[in-house]
Amino acid sequence: MAASTATFKNTTTRPSLASAMERTNQWVFSQEIPTDLIVQVGAASFNLHKFMLVAKSNYIRKVILDKKDGTELERIDLSDIPGGVDIFEKTAKFCYGVNFEITVHNVAALRCASEYLQMNDKYCDGNLAGRTEDFLAQVALTSLSGALVVFKSCENLLPLAEDLNIIQRCVDVITTKACNEANFPSRSPPNWWTEELSILDISFFGKVITSMKGRGAKGLTIASAIITYTERSLPDLVRDHSGSNAIKQESSSVKVQQRGLFESIVGLLPPDKAVFPISFMCCLLRTAIFLGASNSCKVELEKRISAILEHVTVDDLLITSYTYDGEKLFDLESVRRIIAGFVDKEKNVAVFNGGDFKEVCSAATQRVAKTVDAYLGEIAVHSELSISKFNGIANLVPKAARKVDDDLYRAIDIYLKAHPNLDEIEREKVCSVMDPLKLSYDARLHASQNKRLPVQIVLHALYYDQLKIRSGVDDQKAPDAISTRNQLQADVSLARENEALRTELLKMKMYITDIQKGGSVNSQGTTSAATKVPKKQTKFFSSMSKTLGKFNPFKHGSKDTSHIDDVGVDLTKPRRRRFSIS
């Protein structure tokens, strides 16, 4: 690429211009030969000698030969030279043979300037290009710190620094040294190299991370570098993990710049989702919401948090939920999607393992359920939290994941206290996410006296205690909801069976009475043996028949029993019933 086509940034300040021209005049005028060339570099002008510059720079020689205006004092504009005024001053010194120091800070700029001015060894032996190449190979690129400084200085030397392969050489050295330091630390603290990387621009930092991934660096190594870089680049947004300290509102232009930087960082995250602490990921998500990052950026962070949600704490979820002033709630849809994603993942794992997710939940799901209930208790105090959002988050967790509903009851009680204007139906909706039969003894005792609860929940608590007292079970022990439901079903079944037996007993008594009446006189007009009983006893059965008739279940139905076959019926030994009631 031709040097004249490159454009470079000039960051030289006005005081440095004056000092550069002053220093140049000191060693130029000491030559005791009149100057015949003016070199213009931005706002600075240098009075120099043609023959001194032409001896080293083929570019200046070509410009002078092409310039045939007949004037004795010629002027050349070199404002596009890489590095600006300070670097041109050093190249001019080199042409005059004046000593100056080559350092890791200026070697890349000097190498680019030598290419721009065509000061290579082909034009002149021992020229500036060869000197800077030797310094790069023997000094600057032999250590991680030196390579990082050179790499950093190339940010204002594009695209020439890339064409000269300086950038790629720096990336290779930095990647190799960083991976070695991560595996075999040479000094304390072990992650010192991540602090060194944080001086880079995001585009250059991305080149290093991409190169480390290509070399097979561990996910934890890359994560360590990204965490340090993020905390250094966005300290006000990421380092505040408390969720309670307000930050100053930046201008829209600063916010746009921060959003671009943030999205670039998220794009560098390694595919392994378990290498980052979940607290850091929650901070990233809150930053994404605050900066208005793209939807794809937020979705990526939500997926990563869902993958490791079993390690989440209440504070982590609150970081995601609260604004930076600590007083307002963000849109809770992100939290809902995170929990839903985790539950779906656990369902898929359970199905893959051949289990039933409805019956048995993993230990990770139980931990998440406990955390979610505590989280609901923290956000329930906010008046802007609607019933649908509260219930929506609570219902995401499978009911089987909660052994007891005490934490959920606490969150419901806080919500009802913070929303005193709810009517009975609305309070019942809030309580619908809780199973009263899964409360502990202390929670049931509190619920039975809680005036904020709807009447239905209080009755459930009271009935449960009465059931336990009747069954003789120790009330101090936390009940099992499944066994309790079985007991309730058994009570209902027993009541129905007793009612059926009572009905059958009445039918049997009526059947016997009808037989007694029909068998008193046989078809020949003689008295049967069965009816040879005292007259007083006959009156007794007649009286009993009238009494039992009052309890006849078929009183309003048909009384015809002629179809009943009484042959073979042993009246002396009636059929025994296991559960008969006298």
C-alpha cells in the first residue's frame, strides 16, 4: 500500500508543537548552513536542509524532484505522516544524525513513519526502518507488557500498522504470553495480565480474545480477561453489585458510546456458559436493560443466566430487577424468561433421564424455588407490582419443587400488606398460588389469625388442624400434603360407605318385615310353624315394622316387593356385614 494514501490521527498539542520546533532549530542552525526547505506538519513548520533529508528519505527526494517551481526555498507538506509532529521530529533527527531514544511507546509510530517516508535499507544502509524492526524483534515484542504497549500505540496508526504486520505480531505475542501466564503464573497476583489487557481499545481487545479462542485457551482464562476488562471499561455500570447506589445520568451521546462498547463485550463471551459467575452475568443484564441494548444481546444474557440459575442468590435476582437508584423495578419480563428457561431445561433433563418432572424435582429446581419465593418477598413491597406479574413468577416454579410453602406464604402476606386496597376476590387470586396444606404448623397458626388473608385460606388452615387433632398426629411435625389429601379422601370414602351400609340395613329390615307379614297364613289356610308365636310377639313385629317404615329409603318410590324371590332365605342366620351399623 502506498504511504501517501494512508490517513493518520494527529494528537499533538500546541505546546508540543512549539517545543518540537524550538528543539529542531537548536540542532539545525548549529550546522551553520542556510536552510533551503520548509516542512509543514500540521500547524508546525520546520526549516531544514534538503540534502540531509534526501540522503535518508526517498519520498522527500521524489517530492523535491517533482517540484520545479523555480523557487530557492521550497515547502513540503507532510501533515499525513504517522505520529504527527513528535514522530517527524525524531525522523528529522535521524536524518541529521542526532541521537534520540527508541522506546516501546514510539517504535510502532517510527516504523510507520519510516515506511511513509521510504526510509528503508534499500535506499540507504542502516536506515530508520531497519533500526525500528530490530528494536521490535529484540526488545519490544519479547515481553507481554512491551507487546501490549506497542499494540496500544497502533490504535492511531491504522491501516499502515496492519499492512506492516505489526498488529498481527503483537497479537501473537500477547496471546502466547497471556496463555502461559494463565497456566503458569510468574508473579502475583496470578491474573495481573488481565489488568494489562484492559488498556486496549475494544476492537484490539477483541482481536486478542479471538486469537486466544483460536489457540484453545480455557474458558475460565478468557472469562477472567473479559470480567476485568468490563469492570475497567464500565466501572459505574458493572462494579456496583449492591443495586442500591444511584449513578449519574449520562448524556445520550455517552450512553450510545457505552452501549456500543457493551454490546461488543457481550459478543466476545465464550460459548461455555458456566465459566462466568452468575452475579457478573446479572450485572451485565441490568446494564443491558439500562443502556437499552439490542434484544439479541439481552436474550443471550438471559440464556446464560438460565443455564446456571441454580447458583443464583436473592441479591443476584434483585440486581437484575432494580434500577440503579434502587427504588424502581425494571420490566420483570427478563426475570420471568430466565426462570421459565431454567424450568424448561430441567424438564428436558428429566424426560431424557426417563423420570417424571411432575412427581420429583431435582435439587437444583428446589434451590431455585426457595430463591424465587424469597425474591418475591423482596419485590412484593412495591405498589406497582401487579397481581398478574406476582402470580406469574410464582407459578413458574413447579409445585412439586416446594416441600413447604412457608416462604411463598411470607411473600403473599407482604404483598397483601403492601396492597391494602385489594378486595376479597383479588386477595383470593394472590393466595391461589399457595397450597394451604403445605404450610408448617407455625405458618398455619399465623395464617389462622391473619386478618389479611381471605376467609377461604383461613378455613383451610383451621380444618387442617382439626383433621390432625382428630387423627391423633403430632401437630408440631410438618405435615405431608400428599398424605393429608389421602386422609381427606379416605374420610369421604368411609362416610359414603357407612351411608351405603345404613341404607342396606334398612332394606334388610324391611325385607324381613314383608316376609313376616306374608308367611303368617299359608295357601291351605293353615297356620305355618313360623307363625306359631304368641299374639303379643306378633304385635311386637308389627310395631317394629311401623317404626322402620319411617326410615324406609324407598318411601317416595315403589313399595312393590313381589318380584323378590324368598326361596332359600335363611331367616335365622342373616348375612353378616363387615362394616354393619346396629
